[in-house]
Amino acid sequence: MRLALLTDNKHPSLTHDDRRLLPALLARGFAVSTAVWTDPAVDWSRFEAVILRSPWDYTDRFEEFSDWLDRMDDLGLRMVNPSPIVRWNLRKSYLDELGLRGVSVIPTVRHVGIMGSLAPHVARWGRLVVKPEVSAAGRGTYRVDVENVEQIDRILAARPGDVFLVQPYLTAVETVGEHSLVFFERVYSHAIVKRAQFGGFLVHEEHGGTIRRAWPTDALIAEASSIVEKIEGPLPFARIDLIEDHDRAWLVEAELVEPELFLRFDRGATARLVQAIVSYLGAP
């Protein structure tokens, strides 16, 4: 079976983490190539399946990526994760659905620039996090309070067609951090904890955050597992990002499209991911 490991033009040879997949998949008998999703020279018809790994620029080319997904469906290529789950997870509106299924989702209000100021939300919650409905790795995300609300209002007003999510700011992100729990075939594999740099609030490495291996409590694993069970359809891999605050675990994101899976932090993680791929696609 011919597989494409999907990436973007900033990572044409995959990320350092995902390169671990190449020898592991080859050892299981797959024919494996990396492919940049925007490369017009790629003949997608020569593949049987696509493993979504690092097409991380799709948030800036959302319509183009949606069209690309349509083309893959038309070609009959299988997607890992499956195409219906990917489409469901592209916009953060999926959080609303999970909230209706009983998941503890951070209270969220949608906002576009033409709706006016964020000041009423600041008055309600004190400090906010504002993020695009389609985004990744903290891009376009702001921490808002009375000191900078007018500045952020102007930024959002300059993007009148974009939808933003407004949420109360959880100070636990500065102390406890954000836990990312990785699942393969809905079974817990391993976890890391991300913390923002001093004075910051974005936990991603590109924003100065730190990443460490984590051993979450049984209660946190159970919470993440319950979220995974509320996601419909086959699910070879998933990453559940949670913040514990006031004895409650809040869902930040359910990352199902192209999450970093932090394979380097667990010796058996690559083998478990490959087995999940084999279980979903079948033996080569």
C-alpha cells in the first residue's frame, strides 16, 4: 500500500518527530513518501492513503485546503484521520457540539469585528482569550483586558469577515499549564504538559513556551478518555488538550486533524501509532 505522509512547504522532510514514522511504516511493508499538500507536481492518484501530519499552513489557506480535501475524496484516497472527522474538526465550532454532549468546554462566545467592542465581555469575565475560529499553534490569539481592549477591537475590526472565539482567561495556564493527552485508537498512550514563558500565556514552543513529559492523574486520563468516546467515527489518533482549573478539567482543543503527537516523549508511541494506522487501513 502506498502512503503519503502529508506536510507543508515549511516541513518538506517532515518534522523531526514525524520522521520516526518513515522507518516504522517501511518495516511494516508500506511504500511511504512525503508529500506537500500544495505541491502541484504531486500525483495523488498514485497513493492509496494519506496520513495527515504537518500541513500546518492550512489555517492560512482554509478554502484551498477544503478544496484539496474534496479532490482527495473524489480520488477515493483514504485519510488518516478520516475525512469526515477532519472536516468536522477544522472549525472550532466542534466545541459547541462536544459541549452539548456533556464535555466541560470553556464558556465561549462568537465575535466578529462588526459586532462592536469586546468591552462587555471584559466587564463580564475580567480577562479574555480571543482566538480565530480557524487557527493553530496560538496564531492570531490575544489576551485581552481593560488595558488593551481598544487595541484588540481595532485589530478585529480590520478583519470584519473573520469569526473569533471569546473565552474567559484561565490563569491556571500560567501555573499548572496545559496538558496534552495522546490517544491511538481511543486508547491513552502518553502525555506532555506545556507551560507559557514567564509573563506570557501562549504555551507553544514558537511563542516561548516549554514542553515536558507528563504523567497525568487517573482522573485527568479518565476525563480525556470520556471526551474521546464522545467523538463519532473511526479515530486512529487524537490529542486532547486540557487545563485544570478550580478542580475541573476544561477542554481547550480536541486536535484531530494534524496534531503534533510528541512521539519523541514516549519510547513506544511510534509503534502504537503505526499499529493504529495498520488497524484502520489494513495490512499493506
